[in-house]
Amino acid sequence: MRSYWPGERMSVSGFVRIVGLSVFFVCQWIPSSGQIFNIVDYGAVGDGTTLNTLSIQKAIDQASSRGGGEVLIPEGTFLSGSILLKSGVELHLLTGAVLLGSTDPDHYLKLSRWKALILSDNQKNISITGKGEIDGQGRDLALHIDSLFYAGEIDSADYNFVEMRPMYYLRPQLIEFVQCSSILIKGVTLKNAACWVQNYSECDHLEIDSVRVESDAYWNNDGIDISDCKNVRITNCWVNSADDGICLKSHLNEAFCDSIFVSDCTVRSSASALKLGTRSSGGFKNVIIRNIKIYDTFRSAIAIENVDGGFLENVTFENIDATNTGNALFIRLGWRYQNRPAGYLKNVTIRDLNVDVAFERPDYAYEVRGPDLPFFHNTFPASITGIPGSKVQDVVLENITINYPGRGNNGLANRPLSRLGSIPEKISDYPEFSMFGELPAWGLYVRHVEGLILKNIRMGIEEPDYRPAMVFDDVHDLTIQRLNIDGDQKVNRIIVRQSDKVSLETIPGVLKM
């Protein structure tokens, strides 16, 4: 079978076909040569207090210089600062092995963009495998960095006074790989980062399999970040993160994420579980995310965002189950940086989605919880929103069930139908499901969309809500087939405003404004 490399064109149907046949070969990683380089033989001591940075690096350097091999971390706790993973090297952690990040910020390096415990820049055929742990001691490390500000050793420009903590780029990650190719991350547990847990930027042929993320240590603890990468496969992972769970980003105007496959993972997040587009400068295409379990998630189960002038197209989510989450679905086309044309968001399919939305805050049990909202509000609906002059295009929602708690109270917050036109556009704001404030629907709010199909949709509500179930405002070419809304006639109501080419299949309670 032919492999697709950067610069080659592959149709969406071809991409789906490859995945469906389970022969989509993403990782071109080549196993090590069989040579084993035990870090203990290079002077490493696994007592949890001896700094082993130089010993581990010596083993890596020698393995790479001999054409590659396995750098072995045996049972024990090995304290270290930044190490550089080099071409041909497999870092293997045996059961009972712990690579423990130092809490001294002076022990960390930055190769190109960001400090991390394990760094790699422009290398190939690299891997981190085994049943051991990588523990960044993130909270202690971050608090040490925080103390340096008060000691006058960190400039005020590098300190976030609103959030009362050092800027994210001062706090090391566990893994930072940039412009690397043929990467395998398999079996290990990644714990307690001071910022993002792992970030892969401009990488090609990356496989992450059976990795466990436990990082509720400090702020910005994203579980897995993929930025401007191609040919990525993430499978069988368990992610528990204080920030976004699995997040695709595009930081560069001239780069983008392409051919991304995520499957059979479980995610718990104090932000959004599955997210595209916190940064969306270049774009995203050919993304499939399926068979995902989500629970105890504060923000959106699924967030699909394009707000920085890039593109987002050919994205499919399927078979997603989310329980105890603050929001089911958020799709947003915005225009944050207006020194360049607005981007586009089109060809998104979400099918077989089942969500239970919580009434109370879902992440109450987290050590570090995301910031609460600074205004009173009722439960937020799912939403799909573009901006005037730039509509979200061609979205299909099929086989969707969302259960809401209801209990909407117009004495707490009120957005009556007479004021639909007063909902702010927030064209350049940070994208978030709560960005518009109180919304006028309890189930689904849609604005500035062209080409929307809703097929076999069920919206359930446990207790009455003062708002209608759905509001469509400036929606063109809307088709609804087999819609089931639980509740009385008042909450069943569907509002359609300033929209045309609307096909509603035997749906009662529709009010056109």
C-alpha cells in the first residue's frame, strides 16, 4: 500500500478507507539496533535524590553515535533535568522505573521553543516506551519558579498577574519534540507536568499508543498537544488533565495538521476533552476522532474552533460518549487576528454522539480546577456559530443524543426571544462555549451557518427550562430529519430567524421570526 507523505494529496474518502481497513500505517519508526545502554552503567543512581542528567545524556549520546539502540532506565527513581533524545534512540523505562523531573528550574533547557524534561529537535526514529513513569513534579517546580518572581529574578513581563502565576513558557513540559519524524510513544505513564504534559510540533509520522496521562498538578496541564503535525495516530490512551485533554493546534501560518487519527481513548478534563483550534493559524484537515469515552469534563466534550485565519475542513467525530460534562458541543468560526483574512470552517461530521450535561460543576473533585465564569448563567446549549460574512459551512450532526438537566431560570439570567439580535458577535474573542453569555436555547443555538443537516437527533431535558429547545439565526440550507425533543410544548419550541432554504420534517412547535 502506498504511504502518503507531506506535500502529497489524499482524498478524504481515501483517508477514511485506509482507517476503516485498519491498515493505516502512520508510524515509520524503526526499532533500535538491539544494543542496550543501561543508564546505571553510565553512573546513574536511582535513589530519587542524585541528579542523573549527565549520566542519562551520556547513554543517549553513545547509543545515537553507534547507530541507535535502547537506553534502558531500570527499576528505581532517577532524578534528572533536561535530556536530549537523539536519532535512533529508544528510551525504555522498565516497570518500577521513574524518570523524576528536577524541581530546580536551572536544570532545564530550551532547544527551540519551550523548556521540557525530554527534548528533541529535528531528529528521527526516536521513541519512549515501557511500563515506567515520567514524573515532572510539576507543582513543586512551578512554585519554585513562582518564588523566583518574588525574589526579583523573573521580569514582570513574564508573570501573569491576573492568574498569579509565572507565564506558561517558563514552566517546563515533560516532552517537547519539534520537527522530528518517525516517533513512537508507547506504554509509559506521564505525570505531574508544570505546564503542558507533551507537545509535538511540526512532526511527521507520530504514534502515541497506550499512554497514561495523570496531570492535575498545576495550570495549563494539557494532556496531549499536536501542533502542525502530519500522519499522527493516537490510540488506547487514558488522559486525566487539568486543562484540555487531547488538543490539536496550528501555531504557524505556513503549516497545518493533516491526517490525524485518534481512537479508543478515555479523557477527563477540567477544560475541554477533545479540542481543535485553540490556535488555528495554519489549519486542520483530514481528522478522524472516534470511540472516545469522556467524563467529569468542565467545558466542552467536543470543541471545534478556527479563529486565527487558517482553515478547518474534512473533520469527523464518531462514537463519542460523554458523561458529566459542562457542554456537549462547541463549533466556532471567528476572526481573532484581523490583520489577515478570516479563515473557513467546513465539512464537519459528528455522528453517534451521546452526552449527559451536568447541572453542577463537573470537575469539583479536581486538584486544580479551571476558572469559573464571572457571570450568572443557566446551562449552556450546544452551539454552532460563524460570524457575519464568514459562515460555518456544511456540518452534519447524525445520531446525536444530548440529555440536559433543565432548570433554566429567567430570574437568574434571561435572554428572551425578543432580544435575539442583541447576542454579541464576539468576532475577535477567545473561543469558548460560554463566550456569548446567556444563550436563548437550552439544547442547540446556531448562527451564521450555511449547510446544516440534523438527522436522528434526540434532545432530552430532566426538568423544565424557560427557553426554547433550539434557535436557528441566519442559517441557510437547513435540513432537520427525525428530531425528538423530550418535554412539554413550551420547551419543544424551535425558533427560526432570518433563515432560508429550511426543510423541517414534520416537526411541531416551530416559530419563524
